[in-house]
Amino acid sequence: MTVTQGIISWAIIAAMLAAGMPANPDAGDTDTGTPDTGDIDTGDTESGETGDGELEYYDYHGYNFRIANLMSDGGTDWTVDELNGEVLNDAIYARNRRVEDMYNIYMTEIPATLDDVRGSVLSGEDEYDIVDLGISDLVRLATERMILDVSVFDKFDFTQPYWDNELMDSLQLGGKRYFLAGAANLSTYENTHMLAYNKQLAEEYELGDLGQLVMDGQWTVDKFGELSDKVYLDINGDGVLDFGDQFGYLATDSDMLASFTVGADESLIDIVDGQPVFGLDTDERFAALIEKLTGIDIKYSRLCTSTMKEQVDLSELFLAGNALFYDVTLSDVFELRRANEVDIGLVPYPKYDVTQQNYLSRVENSAVTAIPITARDPDRTSVIVEALAEESYNYVLTAFYEVMLLNRYSRDEDSLFMLDIALAGRRFDLGDAAWGDVVRDRFAACLVHNNGISAYNAPTLSELAAEYKDEIDKLCADFVFE
């Protein structure tokens, strides 16, 4: 589903909800009965027809489907109590009622910690059907063999559009899929990075049609540097790159490094034969990328502040019209457009060069879904999670797009198309999403220099690799996946 299709779909769904129509018009009153957490109940099959998105129906006799939520801030909204007139809340409510009616279950969301889940698994207790967790916790549980490889369950249909296969494949550990990411995992959309740009500055400096550059496959790191350099202006005339100037690009050093790395089809931590490997000390293409990012066009046109020390509110500078490009997530786009101070366009991060086939987008640490090994009936779990993914695609994701783009921007077809491109090639990088403080933040230091704001004598990539290689090699060796 493209963003445009999603917005059209939501207009229809919203009208149905406003008219008081049920989320599942075919479902009658369902007696959920008493909670069933005892013997495994495989359910009564009502329809054996599946495929092409047609779900298989079972009666699970009032089963309590339990969701452990380790991401109290920034996780997945699995349950809501009631309709309240808010677009996203009501879409989640509609999804849940439909799935609960379809399988005769009810869902319970349980706040939990990593230690809670580990303790439950170690004790052999069947307390959770699925776990909503961040990437660093996921890696730990996968290493300790506490979660299941979801690729082995035939109730999951990964050919369907509601599963984000590229995102899941970007973090296969030991050749296995230890997590699910799809339309139900909204934070993976919220945390997708792209470039917002000031349309007025682009027109004023006659930069051409940026969207067409993307479509023509010409949107590269070099082109980004060329356009950024054209816009930089030493407004206060002090001869120094500082907060009083007009910039080509705004970002923190860590966001700049991680976003350009994924965009260029590189990784801070590679996964080789299923195992994490540190290779920045020998990766010539990555070294060439760093040279581009610290080359004269980009170096002297960007404001790249330190993640470790907050120096200025970059969003305020962008909204004041003081920059062409600004590193944003989709949730940032919502905030920027709500401010309504700058006419904003969107493009994905650039490719390394024109020979790179696809545009790729970084997804920072987000909430994904795992199945603990103590889940007594993983087939039942996979049936229900598959349904939640499909109904999220039909109901929730469409509403999410509507909220993020604030409705009135739904007619900005260029930005919607660019957003489709950015979302189509999303990836996790282990050195960012899980080990950001150890890898990403340290190596970002090589980008921060010579701008009158950060240190003049920033370490080089080779110096950082020499300093941290042994520690990161040991970290990788501690995570062994079979």
C-alpha cells in the first residue's frame, strides 16, 4: 500500500466509523467466555481457505492473548480502551475488535521489562504470547535463545504487503528471523529517517526539481553536497560557520553518520554468515563515503552538532528558514508541518552514486515483535499476529498516514511519492539500532570538525577504528548465533 492509497482508504474507513458501523460488519455478538490460559487450544477451524491475504478463521474460545510491552515510551500501541474520536486511536480500536471477534479472543497488554521476560522464560512460565521490544533487547534475547525463529511457522505469509521483509532481512541473526516487523509496528515507520527540505530556498536558489532527481536515479551524495554548498550563506559575515548562518544541512553527528551510511548501502556493523562483524577499518567504500561527507562542499555548508552535547534546537533553525535540508523522522515531519512555518518537501537520503540500484532509509531503534520460546501454542500466536498485521494494514496504517501528514498535506503528491520511496527501502543497522552508543556515536566524531562550533581536531576514521576495534570485536564475538 502506498501512502496515497492509504489516505484514500482511510477516508472510507473513517466515514464508516463516524456512521457507527461496526469494525467487522459480518461478526455477530461473541461470547468471549472465561480466560483460557490452561491446556493448548488449537481452536475450531471455520474456514480453510487462505492465501492472497484471505485469513484463516479459528475459534479460540475466549483465549486471553497476552502482549508483553517492553517499550512503554515509543513502542507499539497494541490496545486502546474505547473509541474517543481520535483518528489513530479509533483505527486501533476497530482493528482489535475485528481480530478479537474473528478468533474469539481478547487481548491484554502487560507492561514488562527485559528482566521480566528473561525471568519468565528461565522459569519456563507461559506468561506472554508475544513481546514488543527494542532492537538491543531483541539481540540479547536472541543470543540467549529465548525467542523463536518466526520464519519456520507456516501460518505467517511473508508474501503479503503488510510484512516489511526488507526491514526484517536487514537484521537476520544466525540466518534466522527472530522478530516481526510490519504494519502493526508503527514505530518502525515513525523512526524512518529522510530529508525534509525548504521548498522556498530550493526555488530561490534555482535548485531544480529535487523529486525528479530522485526519480531519475541522480540523487547522490555528490549531488547533495553540490546543492548544500549553493545554499550556504555567511549571514553574519564573521567568516565562521556558526549558528547565525544559513546552512545546506542540519543534523546531529550521529544521525548524519547513520542515515548517510544506510542510504549509501553501507553498515556500521556487518552481518556475515549470520554473525555481527566490525569492518569499518578495512571497508574502502565506507572510507570513501566519509571522505565525501567531510569534503569541502558538505563540510563547509552543514551544521552538524554533537549528539553528546545539545548545543542548539535544530528544528527551530529549520523552521526559521535557515537551512535547505534537515534530517527528520516521519514523526518529526508531523511536528514540523503542524508548526506550519515552512513549506516542506521530502526526499529520501541520497544514494552513494548512480550505480547504486535503490534508495535506502535508516530506521533507528524501534519496537518490533518477538515470540518467546515459552509460548505454548506458537501456531495460534502466528495466526493472531498475522491477522493483526493484515488488519493494521487495512485500518491502522492508513490512519497513521493521515495523522502524520495532517490531512491537508495529502494533496502534496510529490512528497507522498517521495515518502513511498523512503519507506520502501528501510533497514536496521546493528551498530545503530542496537549498539548506537558503542559504535554509531563514537564514529560520528569524525564528521564534527572545522565548523567553528565543534572541535577543530576531530579524529579521523582510521584513528577511531584503531582506538575502538578491539572493544567492538569483542562485543561482536559475545553475540554468537547458531
